[in-house]
Amino acid sequence: MKKINLLVVKAFVGPFIATFFISMFLFLMLFLWKWIDDLVGKGLEWHVVARLLFFSTADLIPMALPLAVLISSLMTFGNLSESYEMVALKACGVSIYRALFPAFIIIILLAVITFYVSNIVIPKANLEAKSLLWDVRNKKPAFSLKEGVFYDGIEGFKIKIGKKDPDNETIKDILIYEVKPGYNQLIIVRAESGKMKLSDDKRLLYFTLTNGTRYEELVENVGYNKTYPATVTKFESQKMTFDLGDLELKKTDKDLFKGSAVMMNINELQRAIDSARIEIKKHENTARDYLRPYYPDPKILIQNNVKDSPKLKSDTLINNFPIQNRYTILELALSTSRNLKDLVGSAANQMAEIRTDDRMFSIKWHEKFTLSTVLIILFLIAAPLGTIIRKGGLGMPLVISILMFIVYYIINMIGIKMGREGILPEWLGAWIASLMLLPVGLFILKKASIESSLFQKDKFERWLENLKQKFRKKTV
């Protein structure tokens, strides 16, 4: 039995590790494709990009693990069946359950590790990745002067050069627009040539301009709007310094991102759920308080000497008031109704947002468990299926695995969306993929245990022929 365990473990572990890292690589390429426009041209250092990719891989684990389990399970037991090793095991009295047991234990251990990763590692990695991605996306493009194009990355300045020599320092035909902050004072500097150089820490840019002209509007002069005075100064050499500090990557406080559900563990999600439901209760009470003066309790009306109130002369309430006061009363009633509608509508909108957050927190709470569970269910589907189709290698298992993964992903996404929108209970939306796939896995496992094909072609053809005959009789 130890040799059987060793055989199955060796056959399963290798393909699983390989397919997992291949899946991670593919999903990482999709991540780069999505955010490539925000990464290119920012002058990011290699370690910043490496950190972003490293922390982003954690969020890809829930996608890569199910796909890796499907492919590796189909490959392993498809290879064993194709090479007749499973036949030999069955001839020795080893059942399908016993043959799957070593790999099933590995999947159980993987599910436990996955729960820890999902609950602890992924929220922390998401916090690092999302905050770093936010900083990268909001970083200004790196300093890069191109010939004939205005560069506006430095606040308050627009710079254009006509030509740049190969030494990357000598520039010609320079045009600089400077707009002073706070008011519309325009300063224009134009020079025939010059030199540009970065400081050692790359925080400052030095321009040394030669043979140029400086035009400056004197907006602070009295009567500027009438005469528009300005000064024009010619120079042989002039130095200008530009601060490039705004172009550096600025770090945002990570605490600003902690309110998102994807960055919380189970305990934090539970506290968020409790807080959201308390807020919902408060808003419900607030809405009732708004409406209570207009919809009093009938018992209170009876107790407040309604008998002594004057009798109404008309069924239409407004006709019981003097004609000269009716317009004012209607205007007051209309204004009160509108204010009440706005107050109640605002409270309802706030409560709807809180309910959406509450549902999202609940779904994420359940997802901490569903990821581990679905790995076991997908193994129960793929491993017996591999013994039935008896096809090893990468071709057939890869195609079947991708199709099964797409089905799982679509069901899971639909369930989560319906749970988030309140169409389904949150727990059902999170668990619907597992609940739908579990019977499929048990069915395939049962078929594999009795060495039966999933679909018997002869029976299907007979059923189809009987259906055709019944249809022909009805048409006759």
C-alpha cells in the first residue's frame, strides 16, 4: 500500500506544481495587460514594479488554484488509466476510492493551507498591492523632453524644445511658458540654445539658457486691465531651476484602503457586518421618526380628545378652510411634502448603500470557506473523470479543464452578483457554485467506481429514436 501511495503522490504533485505556476503566470500576464497603460512611461524603478507584481499574485491564487487542481487531477489519473496502471491496481483489488485517497489527502491539506492564505495572506497582500497600484496610477509621467512637444509634467510650467543633441544635454530653440499660481500672470522665456542637467538625486532640473528673451506681464501694476503693461528682457545667459519632486512616487496611507472587504480577514469582516447592520437599524428608525408626525398611531388620536375636534363641513379637507387661506395652506403642504420626500429619500439611499456593503461583507466572509471547499469538489470531479476518459498528456485534460473552469467561474460570478444585489441570500450566492458542482462530482465518482461510462451511447440513441417515432405519430 505504501508503494501505491507513493506512486499516486509522485504522479500528482509534479503536474500540480507545474500547472499552478503556469496558471499564475498566465493570470499575471492578464493583470499586466490590464494595467500596462498605467505602468509605462512613469519612470518606475524595478523594485517598485517587482513589489507590485509580487503582492498582486496573492489576489490571483483564487483563480489559479481551482484551474491547477482540475488540470493536474485530469492529467494524473488520465495518465495512470491510459498506461493501464489503474487497471493493474483494480486487478489487485484496489478500489477507485483507495486509489484516489493519497491525492485526496493532499487536496485536504491544500484546502487547509488555502483557507489560511485566503484569510490572512491575501487581505494583507491586497492592502499592499491596492495602495501601491493607487500610487503608481496617480504618479505623474517621468520627465522626458521630446522635440517639438510641450511637456507639462512640472506644475506651473510648459516646456518645448526644438531639437535635442545626442548627448541628451544640449538643447536648441527652447520655449518656456510659466503661469504663476493664484493669478493669471504669464511669463514667456525663449532662447536659441541651452544646457539641461539633472541633480545627483534627480529632484532638481537645471537649465542654462543662452541668447534669449524673457517676456513678463505686470499684472500687479495699477490699471493693468486698461494698459496691459509688460516687460521684455533680453539675456545672453540665464539659469532656471525646476523642482521635480512632484514627479516622484508618493506613498498613500494604507489605512485609507482598509475599509474594503477584500482586505479584511474573517474577524474584521464579522465586525464590519455587525456595524453595518447597526447602521441599517439606525437609518430605519430615522426614517420612522421622519414619518411619525404625519402617520400617528390611531390609539393616540382617540386618547387626545378627538371627540372635541370641530366637525368637517366637506369631504375634501381643503374646503373646510377659509378661501383666503387655502393657497397658503396648499403651498405649505406641498413644501412640507417635498422636504419630507427628500429626507426620506436621502435616508433610503444611505440605507441602500449600507445594505450593499453589508451584503458584500457577508459574501466575502463566506468566500473564505468556499475557496477551500471548491478545491475538494473540483478534485472529486476531475480525478474520477480522468479514470473514465483515459486520456493523459496535456491536450485533452487541458481542454476539458478549461471548459470546466469556465463553467465554475460563470456560476460563481452569477451567484456572487445575485447575492450582492440582494436577489439571493448572501450565503447562497457565495456557495451556489459548490452546491451545484458537488452532485456532479459525486455522480462522476460513482460512475468511476462501477467502471461505467458517463453517458451510454446505445441508450441515448434508442431514446432519441423513440422520441422521433413519437413525434412522427403525432404529425400523422
